[in-house]
Amino acid sequence: MAVTGAMPTGTGLTKFAASFPQRFFDVGIAEQHAVTMAAGFAASGFTPVVPLYSSFLQRAYDQTLHDVCLQNLHVLLPVDRAGIVGADGETHQGIYDIAYLSHMPNMSILSPSNFRALEEMLEYAVEKHTGPIAIRYPRGNTQSEHNSVPFVYGRAQLLRSGTDITLIATGRMVLRAWEVCDLLSSVGISCEILEIPTIKPLDTDAVISSVSKTGTLAVFEDGVSIGGLGAAVAKLLLETGVCAKFAHFAFPDRPIIHGRVDELDREYGLDAKSAAEKLKGLLRNGDTHEN
């Protein structure tokens, strides 16, 4: 079953609606109803898919928690426009979904860095997963082509081995990690790149293994710094007693202004040049940086 909240074109459901009209439901601008309706479908044995923009899924926070997660129902939430949305405007920035979904019990969160991984995640989420699951992906067609490893639920992917610093990234920021790696490598800094396709549950063994080797890490994510991937990684290191220099590249705790993605990355220090300069200082002086 596919359920949309007045966004069949924006979420790519027009072909599905034409091919399977009996399994397509447009509930209008009523995201809360869409999620609870999907919970009813799941409780009845169907597999509902509810693609919503990240900023619109916020409206259905209570229904996602109460009707889906607490009852551990198999509802798939493709979270469209996750991260910075550029021309859609300040109110549509999709930078909060990692934070507001990660604390929900039974919820899993996936984040592809390219179209191939998105297809694999959708196939897994529909055919194999049990329980609530969200797949967050950005607006636009920017993707990383560095990763050809098949998606495995719950497993991080080591894209490059290194000895000086671990670059941890998810989603569109995987490409940013490669750009930063190129800049650091040009001055003799050896980077290890660890992609996180499954944000929750986090592959704790992979993170600990890499950071224990390099002793320094930077986390890149297209979301807010509070409650995101970086916070989860920092918590893991504290709980396991792994000491490391730490930098976190994410959006700050204030409204993010309107602007193109590249403009906002530079404005908030998430572009490759700014990140590389800060990491050079981290490695040289041991200073940590929080964006």
C-alpha cells in the first residue's frame, strides 16, 4: 500500500498510482492521518509505504511514535527532502528527522549515499524488515559513486583505510567525506572513511575499531548537531571509554536560513575546504570543533 499526503508527484508515486489504483491512497494535507492509516494497514497484514517530506513528517510525530513504533508495526517511511532543501525555503529544511526519529523505540533509520543503495534499502525495507523503518534521502541528484559494496542492514562500510583520522559520514555527506579526504591526503594526512548506511542501529563495533586505530574522528551529517549521528557516536565513545580527538560537522541549534545547499554548507562550515582546515588544526593542536 502507498499512502501520500497530497504529494503524489513530489514523492514519485504517480506511476504507482496509475498501475495500482486500489493500493494507492492520497489523504490530502493530513500527514497525521496518513501515518495512523498506515499503522492500520500494517496491523491488518499489509505493507504500507508512506513517503513524506522530512519537514512534513514532523507533523506526524505523535502518530509515528504512538501508533507505529510503540506497537512495532511494519510501516516504511521514505523521508524525502532530508537535510538541506535549498530553494524550498527555511521552513522546509529537513534537518531534524534523525534527531526526532532516533529516540523512538523499534525505529530503524537508513541513509543511502547513492541511488543504488536507495534501491537496495527499499527492497530490504519492504521485503525483509519487520517493524518501523525510515529511509532518509536528500533532494536532488548528488550522489557518491565511491561505494560499490551491497547494502547490509546494520553494517557500516569501510570505504578507505587510513591511520591518522576516521571520517564518519552518512547520506549525501559521504561525498563530502571523500572531498575532505582528498584535501587532507594532499598534505600527507592518512584518512579512513567509514560510511554509515544504517544510522540506527549503529554499527558500534566498526566505529570503535576504526577510532581506536586512528585516535581522531570527524562525523559529517546533513542534520542538526543535537541528537544526530555525531551525538550517537560521541555517546558510544564515552560509554566504551574510547579516547579520541573529536570533530562534528552538522547544522547548529538555530533556524537555518534559506539558500542553496552549497551556500549553506559554506555558511555553516560544512564545505570541504572549511572542514579540512578545521581538521588540520585538530590534528595539529588537539582542539575539538563543534558546528
